[in-house]
Amino acid sequence: MLQKIFPFINWLPLAKKSWKDDLIAGITGTIIVIPQAVAFAMIAGLPPIYGFYTAMITPIIAALFGSSYHLISGPTTAISIVVYSTLVKFVNPETDIEAFISLALVLTFLTGLFQFAMGLARMGKLVNFVSHSVIIGFTAGAGILIAFKQLKHVFGIKVPQGSTIVEIVIYIGKHISETNWYVFLVAIGTLAIALIIKFLIKPLSRYYMLIAMILGSVLAIVLGGDTNGIQTIGKIPSTLPPFRMPDLSYENINKLSSGAMVLALLGLIEAVAIARAIGLHTHQKIDGNQEFIGQGLSNLIASFFSSYAGSGSFTRSGVNHQAGAKTPMSAIFASLFLMVVLLLFAKYASFLPKAVMGGIILLVGYNLIDFHHIKQVFKSSGRELIVLGITLFGTLFFDLEFALLAGIFASFFFYLERTSKPNIAVLAVNKQKRLINRIRDNKALECSNMKIVRIDGSLYFGSIEKISDYLSNVYEENNIQHVLIAGDGINFIDLAAAEWLSNEILKWQKNRGGIYIAGLKIISQDVLKKGGFIKKMGQEIFFKDKKTAIAEIHKKIDQPCKVKAFEECN
């Protein structure tokens, strides 16, 4: 029980031996998170210091109470853009940044509360029902959205706050003559430096963002800096995360709850997916419910220390694993080192130009577009492509909450649509006297008095219609007296299907010969037994295998078989 409440008890003994590996991984993680913390805070519409606060508090709590040994939590791109899109509907960060920060803390608290509650309710498997295409579409849309919203920092044009993608393009097109070419050169120069280091200088590729930001800042100084309109991100306080109570008024909770629920779900999907992806390489079993609890507690506690919502970061988690981390102690080391960096070197970050961050964030947005998997979805599945498209274009042109939920609902719709049409295979006897699907051998024989069908799928309220229509056609268009259902492909039968099946069987027993079921799984008989349906239909219509069923059914046939498919037909 103690290990469940405090999961870090499990790995602390391991950290005594692996602390050196974790220390090195932690230092690497600190270097990686510095540029990301600034970039993601700007994406969220918050001052850069809040990215640092989030990168300090969130990873420590998530490491202590999560289940993954390598997952690093903190500010992420997708979470940051949802935070911004949720809050900007209520307050403009450019006109009232204090109110914006206050709502961000409330949003973080509610997000953590929902995540923690879902973890306690053992809803860890919930994320398994969100299609991968939804995540691909959402992140690609978020990447494009991020890139377009940074164009004002790239061109040095003051685009109106809250503009849509279309409005941004139109506005920049009309005001392109107002471009500050010094700002443009800094942004594009930073982007070019980042690309060169990432793809051509492999030994430094891990730190390409940090190096590009430093060299981009030097370029800005060479080009005249503030005298030529190259604005910096401003002073960053050299302080640790201050305690601040979220304003949990009824009004704030009421207007932010829906956005917090979307954030909670998105954050959990990100965290669990990343943890499981790394777990495949490390052979560590991930406890989804514990990750829910860990992510929930990290956001809950972080909201009291001036942090905004965070989740698992694929980049930092991947680097952490590759850097040789053995336990979650590496995440704690990374946070502690970041605190030291903030206290000693925060004053230097104030010289960072917005144009530099604009160039970096363009690359961040581009990296979110998973071209490989989009191409794979395009080639393999029309349904998944529709789900991806709905989520992608919803992200670009509607609220992000709507886009994510629309993608999830579309995914569920296609899942239900597929399962509502189970395959019904007609079985016949081939030359080798084996029952096979008739479409595989058109010379295979069917008994003239008995039809054998195999249902591949579950019998539930959604699939009743197709099976009912099929049996109705057999009933009306043929002289078939008996139907044998091969039930080995039926995974479960729900109450509605059990009710329909019993009525259908009674109808056949009254007006024809009957319907029989062979090889039905024990688990599929659960509702039939508990609901009294087996007693209603008659135990004698159920058989353990098809061979026994065929022999028994032929004893009930009172007319010669015109097509003699089985030995019993004679």
C-alpha cells in the first residue's frame, strides 16, 4: 500500500547505484530545456519566466509520483497552445498580463484536479481509445498554428492579437511593405543556423536550439539591436518559483472547466504515449493509472508555485533516455540544475530577441508535423485520413477544444461503424470434407436443408441490424429449415443482442426448424445465462462444436437433402 501511495519508494534504492548516470542525464536535460522553456511560455502567451517555473516544479512531482523511469514532464508545445487558445477568449495577455497569468494558474489547477481524479478512478485505459490519427492531426494543426502566429515576430509586423490563420495571412499580405528587414534577417538567420547545426553538425545537433539562440542573439547585436527595432523578451526575474494561490472563484472555475478537461485529456494522452514508447525500448511496464496520478499531482502542486499546465515532453524524455538515465532522479537533477541556472544567469536571458525566438518557434512548429505518419495514414486508411483531416482543419480554423473532441468523436464513429457491420461468412464443404468460407471455393457444397454461417464480430446493440437483416433474407428467400451459427468468432453478446437473439430463435422454432449455435465462447454466454435467455431459447440449441451440431440437426430434418454436403445428408 505504501509503495502504491509513494511509488518513488520502488526506485530510490536503484538511484543509490545509478546517481552518476542520472546526474549526467540531468545536466543534459537542463541544457535542452532552457530554450524550450522560453519558447513554450511565449507560445502560451506568458512571460518566459513561467516556462522556467513550469520546467522546475512539474518534472519533480511527476517523477516522484509517476510510473515511468524516463518520462520528463514540463512545458510542451501542444499544451502551451491550448493554454493560450483557452485563456485568450477571456483576457488579452498584451493588455492585462496579470489577469492572464491568474487564469493560467486556475486552468492548471483544474487540469491537475481532473487528471488526479481520473487516476484515482482508474481510468488509465481511457487514452487507449483515442485514435493515433487524432493526435497526429492535432499536433500537425498545432504546429502550423504556432508557426503562423510567430510570423509577427519574423516580419516585425504588429499583427492584431487573436487573429486567425486567414486573418494573419491577409494582414501580413496587406502590410508586407512594413516589414522590418533587420528583424526578418535575425529570425531567418536563427532558423538557418538551427537547421545547419541540426542536420550538418551532428556532434552539436542535440543542442541546436540553444546554440542557434545564442548565435542569433549575437547576430541581432551586430545588426544594431534595439536601435533598429529588434525587441528583446525583456527582463527575466532571477528568483525561484514563488508561492501563489490560484483564484478558485466560482466564475473562474465555471468558464475554464471545459478547457481544463481538454487539457487534462491531451496532457494524459501525451504523457502515457511517450512513457509507453520509451518503455518499449527499456522493457519497463507502464502503469497508466499511476501516470494519471503523477501528472495530476504535478499540475495541482505546480499551480500553487506560479507554473502553468505541463505534460510529458517527447524531446526531453527521449534525450533523457539516450543520455543514460536509469531512474526518475535524472528529472529531479535537471530541475535542480535549472534553478541554479536561473539564479545565476537569468540576467543574460533578457538580451534574447523576440525575432530569435520567432525563428526557433517556426522550427518547433514544423517539427510537430509528422509527415511520415501522415503519408502512412493517407496510403492505408480512408477512415483514418478523415479523422486526421477533421482534427487538423478543426485545429486550424476552430477552437482547439472543439478540434480535439471532434477528432475523438469521428474516431469513435468509424469504430462503431466498423463493429456494427460484422462479417457474416457462409460455410460450405470442400472436396477435403472441410468447412470453409464459400467465397474461397465456389465448388464447395451447402446442405439444401441447413445453412451454416460464421459471425465474425460481437453481438451488441449496434450490430443487431445487419445480422437481423441477413437472417430475415434467409427466412424469406430460401426454403432453409435450419441455421447453424458458428459462434467461435463472437467475442461478447450484450443485453439488447441477447433479447433480439432469443426472439429470433423462438420465431424460427415456431415457423421453421430452428437456429442453433455451436462453439460459443464461455465469456460470450455470460449475459445469456444471467439474463435467463438460455432457458428461454432452450439449452438443446447450444453445441460445443460444429460437427456435433451438424449430426444432431440432421436428425431433426424431415425431408431428403437435395444437396448432400455431409455424410448425415444420406
